[in-house]
Amino acid sequence: MAKGFFDMLLDEIFDADWKGHRGEKLTERELKLVGFLGRKGKILRNIYLPKEKGETTEIDVVYITQKGIFVIESKNYSGWIFGDEKATYWTAMLPNKEKNRFYNPIKQNRTHLKWLGKYVGEEVPLFSLIVFSERCELKKVTVDSPEIKVIKRDRLYAAVRSIWDTAEDKLAEEQVDEIYGMLQKMTDVDQAVKEAHVKNINAKYKKADAAETALQEDVSEPTVQLQEAEESNIQKAEEAPEPGVEELLCPRCGSKLVLRTAKKGTNAGNQFYGCSRFPKCRYIQNR
Ligand SMILES: [Zn+2]
């Protein structure tokens, strides 16, 4: 594994303009990466995986290798980061002592791993990597599980390397290709939503199964309903955030989340959190 590759992987993880530039550019870059890597690993970004109830969950980056799949969640927060593997929220503190909180990225990625595992098969090893940008300092982050890494970007190479060196080869080249092909389809959000709906219909006939899943469920990622992100359905909340309450940050871009009200559709009148950078960032979650 050449170190140059990790510089490219970092570009993939932290390229903020990516979402707006799918298509030709994506294909060209991927071909370059695949050529560079030979058969050792393949990268995909922005994978929408079907969950229950016609919903999807979005994975930032996967790195598919003979060891298994590295599932990468990138975070661009500034300031001092405090967090515990078991807590629901983590805190980012700015130099002026302003505190903001964000959903625990380990739990967020655990949801990704759970649905990815269902999709690719439970026998494929999955490794959870939470990668923070240079803009922050991981002041006190407590992680007990050895298979989960919470790191800053300059530690990515070392983190992957340490897993790589201890993990057995589990996937043949053909399996890496097969998984890549399968997940590549899921970078198309429409396809993912379609599959999620099919899954939802099937789920009606598997109620016993669903009940079992519900029992095992950890605190799951705040739900994102894609259809709500349409501009026409959104209006900005007039009220200012309650004083004394730490503000929520967007898990995608690090800006503040604001309370909004759905104007149209089945959720009309319901409040939800949306990114303050809308429409540049379309992240939303249930209240
Ligand atoms: Zn955002």
C-alpha cells in the first residue's frame, strides 16, 4: 500500500464539492484510482443504503479490499472535540467556549455498518473509521472497541495499516469486484430509494423478523427522509434557538442545524432539523 494512495483517499473523503459533481468527473477519477490501486482495493463515495420504511442511510466513503470493507465517516468540525463511544451526543467546543453538539459519529457509522452488513452479507468484515479534519483537536475521545478508530486525517494511513496488518484476507478479487459493482449502483440515490421501498413492502410479510430487529436496535441514526429535502417543502423556522441549549451541528458539513417546518406532503406541519447551509447542504433529520 503506497502512501500516495492515502493522500488520494483523503482527497476523496474531504472533497466538499463532490456532491455537486457526479457523472463524468466521477468516472474519470475512479478509473484513475482503480488503475493506481491495481486489484488491491476500490473506493466508492456517497452510498445510499436501503433501511426500513423506505428510508435510506448514506455512507461517506467505502474502501473495499481483500480484508473487508473500511467504512469511513468524515467529520469537518472545528474546535475541541469531546466524545465517548457510548454517549448519544458529542461536543465540539470553539475557542470562544461556545459549545455545540453532534450525534455520536460512532453510533452513526454503526448504523451504516448494520445496513451494509445486511446488504453485502454478514460474512464480509466491516471496519469503522471516523475521520476528523485538521480543523479540530480530539481533546478527549473515549473508544473502547479496538475495531473502531476515531482519528484525525493524518492518522488514516496508520489506522488502515494497523487493521490491514492484523486482519486475514477474506475476499477474493472477484468478490471485491462483485461488492464494488453492487454498491456502485447504490451511489444512485433513486435506485437506493427504489430498493428501500421494495424492502419495505417485503417487510410487511416479515413482521416477526422486524420485531426481532427492533429489539436488537441500538439508538439509530437520526432519520433522513429524502423527499423532505425538496426546497418547496421547506421554510425557515422563525424562532431563535432556546437560550442555554447547546446547538446541534450538521453531521455532514459541520454548520448549525435549524428547526424547520415541513410545508407540504405527508409530513406537512411537522418540525424537523435542517442544515443552515440549505440548499448547499441538504442534510435533514427528525426532531
Ligand atoms: Zn450541512
